[in-house]
Amino acid sequence: MTAGSPDFTIESLGAGRFASPMRGVRCVGDDERVLYVSDAAEAARLVAAGAPLPSFERAGPRARVFFDPGATTCGIVTCGGLCPGINDVIRAVTLSLHHHYGVRRILGFRFGYAGLVKRLGHEPLELTPAAVDSIAEAGGTVLGSSRGPQDPAEMVDYLDELGVGILFTVGGDGTLKGAGAIAAEAARRGRPLAVVGIPKTIDNDIAYMQKTFGFETAVEEAHRAVYAAHAEAVGARDGVGLVKLMGRDSGFIAAYTALVDSQVNFCLVPELPFTLDGFLDALERRLDLRGHAVVVAAEGAGQHLLAAPAERDASGNLKHGNIGIFLRDAIGDHFARQGRKVPLKYIDPSYIIRSQPANTHDSALCLLLGQSAVHAGMAGRTNVVVGVWNHEFVHVPFDLATSARRRIDPDGWLWSSVMASTGQPRRM
């Protein structure tokens, strides 16, 4: 790679030692790549400079695999907050291991990384096709979850004891960092353990990922809340509907929800700072003009306006103040001082959204991500997360996926489209 460019190198436990038992499928060659650069001008610039075009390793089944499928024990663990589609991923991994590769021992570790620590006493579940048959119909995760790290040495000790050769980790930034620590500990011991991540973040904010599962379901459910807020707002003179949505560091859910049917008049996201006076003035002008307004705020928006405690949660994330409650009270106080009655309805559907089953599109994405993870693990890839880039399934190193948060570009097409849809001022 050239200096400063991303390192897309994927770690492997070794060359394929066994013929894959999969039949009737197109196998992927180890030399197949997916370009990282999609802009033609940027690609031409790199070529003219003599630089290689950066690319991902393509995901998919290999003709030869590293692990002997019939003698391999696999494990899967789900960590962090809930998200639509986790059960779909568990089901996809289990069915692919069983039917595609003939793996007969699949362990589901319970309650996140705590389930990989033997002394905590969370016995793993035996996952079979019958056990996962209908789990996708329910939200949440049948394995349970938790936040926070555990000692990599203890986790690898337990995986050694159970004879696990491939571990699938389903989670976001913190989970992938923990998975990287497990892979590093196994490598330090010379233990051939493949650790493969499946990206789970409802905020859609993992770097070098086009989209993560659960996001489309989140936008679909968020729209229901916006629809209710709009109905309440137009039902009263100077009515305001205020909806707080998930989005700690990135406002993708709020932004795409604003694009659904143009009912949102103000979209507030972490990437675009605003002043309280600027927002309130713009809201007042909107009410003067149209007599109602709908405001959507991502949870991480406007944190500079709040006296938030400098505390962190179990995952190490800085705890945010409640921007929804803050705006609700600020709007009420602003118009009360004018003697103007502004009926305001505040809706926070966060936990309703994240506990929903996946919609059909997310379910299909979960299936393909789960199968891609199984193919990667059986081929001996490790320290890797499967993802989507330019509509192709690819392998991304843990370090690269956790190197930064994917965020809305204030000068990009998405935010420009939000501005056009809401009509809000670009700067408030």
C-alpha cells in the first residue's frame, strides 16, 4: 500500500488444507478484489501517480478450506445493544455451518463476552437447525448480550477448553475491538483460532462499511414515530412534534428518516452543530409560515448545549445528555416567554425500534453477512469482519473497521438531500 492509504491486508491461519464440501456454488479466488475507490477521477489520479488502486479482499466460499469441517467446533457470541436482525444472523451462521460445511458442534455463548469467561458460569447453548428454526421471528437475541470487555486470556482459555476453532462475534465497534484482542491472544499462543466479526450497529457508523444490518428496519420504525409526530403537529395550531432517534456519533437514522416522505422540517444530527437561538428562531419562522413543525433529533446532536456528566458506559462510550428533553423544555420556555401557546408532543421510540424483528431487506442482508462470515472462518481468515462495499461483500481488517466512526459528510450528497427535503437553514 502507498503511504497514508488504508491497509486492507487480511490475516490468514494458513493455506486451504481440505476440499470444500460445498457443491454447485461459484467459489471465490484468493486474488479476487473489490475496489475501494469508486470515483473515476480519484482512480485516474492514483493510476497516473503510479500508485496501486486500494482494494478489499472479496468475500465468499473458497474451493479449499483451512479447517476440517467435520472435526471443527464453532462458537458465536452477540455483544452490545440490541439491534433488529441479530437472531437472523445467529440463524444464518448456524444453518450455513451445518448445511454447507457439515459442522456438527456449534456453541452459542450467552450474555456477550461474559459468556466466554468460564468462572462467570454462563453455560453455552448447543445450536442446531431445529434450535434456530423460528428465532428470526423475534427481536433481540436468543443468546442474550452484555456490554464491556473481558480478559482475553480467560476467554481464550475457555475457547481452548471447549475446542473452538472458529469464533463469530456479532457487534459494533467495542465488540470488534474485543474480538481483535481475542485474535491477538490466540496468535500469541500459536493457537489456530479464526475470529470473524459480523458488524452490528443500528447507527450504521462502522468505518469502511456501506451498510450494517438493522439500519433499514430502524429507519422504517422511526418513520412510524415521525408519522405520529406529524399527525399531532398538524392537529393543533402551532403544533410541534419532536422525535428523538438513536445516533450517538452519527446521524444516519435521523437523516434517512427525514428523507422518507418530507414530513420532517428540522433534522438535527451530531455532525452539524447548531446554536439554540438559531434553531429556535428558525422554528418560530416555520410556525409563523406553516402553523406546525416536526423536529427530529439524533441522540448525539447538540451535546455542546448540555451540561452532560463526564461518565462512560460499560462499552467505554461517553454518556450523553438527553437532547430530546432539553429541546422539549427549551421550546416550551421560548414560546412561553412570548405568551404563545405551542402544543408540543415529544416521542422517544429508541428501545421500541431496536427491539424489533428485522424487516425483509435486513433479513436478507443478515443471511448474506452470516454466510460470508462462515466462508471466511472456514477458509482460515481471522482478525476480520465481513461487510458490504459498493454492493459487494468484502473482508475488512478489525483495525481498519474500528479506526474511526463513519459519519455524515456535511458537504456530501446525503446532507444536501436532507436540506432540500426539510427546507431548514443550512446553518442555525
